[in-house]
Amino acid sequence: MTGQFKIDLSQKFEQLRDPPIVEAVLQWRAPAGMELSKESLQEALSAELPDYPMQQDHYETQVQFQFPMGDDADASSAVWNGGWKGLRLVSADSRNIAIFSQNSFTYSRLKPYEGWEAFEAEARRLWGIFGKLAQPDSVDTVGLRFINRIPVERDKDLANYLKEPPSKPGGLPLVSLLYQSGFQVEQEGLFVNVVKTLHENPERELGLILDIDVGTREGLLREPGQDFDATLPKMRWLKNMLFFELLKPELIESFKQGGTE
């Protein structure tokens, strides 16, 4: 992305019949303006969200890896537990997940993805409940993440899927892939991280993961809701543009139906 790059909200993207989205996420990082105790949050969310009957404790964890020097030394890992941070709620059909924590709210939709309008409406509904209960003083960042998984035939080259496939020096067979790139739209205060990797599920089915993560710069949104209505459509446009630009047209054709996304 160069300095000449511009977001064009007049550009529409074709709707997909069977989008390869396995998870869509919208997150607000917004520290609570009041303390959220476990008991009061459980009670309030049970009353506010009877359609999310499963409640689980949400803990902050961090994994630290150590790689000692020496031939006889073994690598080790340690999990740091930062304590209780909030509640994770799951809808009755297990397709919707909401995490209410001390410093953020996250909404996640698992497949099948039912379109942007339904996704945005549910995210906004849940965010409104978080705002009522947590009363955040500010929104630090907003993140929009779409994780796609595209089935890959083992005997096919990734050039059949990606416009810019990984190189194979000397014709070496490719057995794994992990490629990450980062972009920024400075004039809009947005950044994008894109990860492409190969993934084998428990059934040994191979898939190409295209993970598109769009976020706002720290401190862009100074007050709850400020500029959000103007910023979210640009974030959505970026994730759509990257999806259509990174994948081969022939592959996208197999996902399409009429209409616009």
C-alpha cells in the first residue's frame, strides 16, 4: 500500500453463496469505568442475555517460552495466569460468543457466517449491553478480524488459490506455509495484518487459512462511539478488498451468488 492508496466506499463486492469464513470477530478495547465483579456480572448478563445460556470464566493468560543455551538444554514453556478478567458467554446454538472483560468486549461469530448485516447488528447489540454494565470512559481501539479456511487439494499447487503463491526454489515440494504481512492506511488511522498459512484439521483435510485483521490506531476513538460509525465501513471495505485481491478470481467465482457484500 502506497501513499496514494485510498479507501473507496463506493466500490461494492459481490456476495458469496458459501463464504469460507470460519470466524468473524469484532472487538472494542475499552477499559471499564467501574469494577465488574464476577457475581454482579453473572447476574446482570443472565438477565440481559437469556439467549446466551452458557457462561464461562474468562482468564488472562500468557505463554512464555524459554530456549536455554547448550546441547543438553531443553526448551520449556510456562503459562502465566493473570487472574479472572470477565465472562465468556456462548449462545444456545454455539455459533455466537461474547466476552465481557475488564478492559474489552469481543463478539465472535462462528460458521456459518450469515452476512454482514446480521453480524454487525448482533455485535452492536452486545456492545450496547457492555456499555451499560461497564460504563467505559473511552474506546482505545477497535478490531475487525475475519478468518477464512479454504479446502486445498494436496496435489494442487497454491497458484490455483493465491494470486501471489509462495515460491518453490528449484521445484521443491511445498509442505508448509506461514506468511505474515502488515499494512497501514495512515490517513485513516488504520492498520491491517494478513496471515496466510496451511492447516490440517483432525480429519487430515488440508486447508489454506487467510486471516485478515483490521484495527484502529491506539487512541483513535477518544469517547465511546466517537467516529465508530464512520470508521467501521472503512474497516469492512479493507477486509473485503484484501480477500478479493489476494485470492484467484477462479476460486472466488466458486463462492459467488448475486448481490453485493
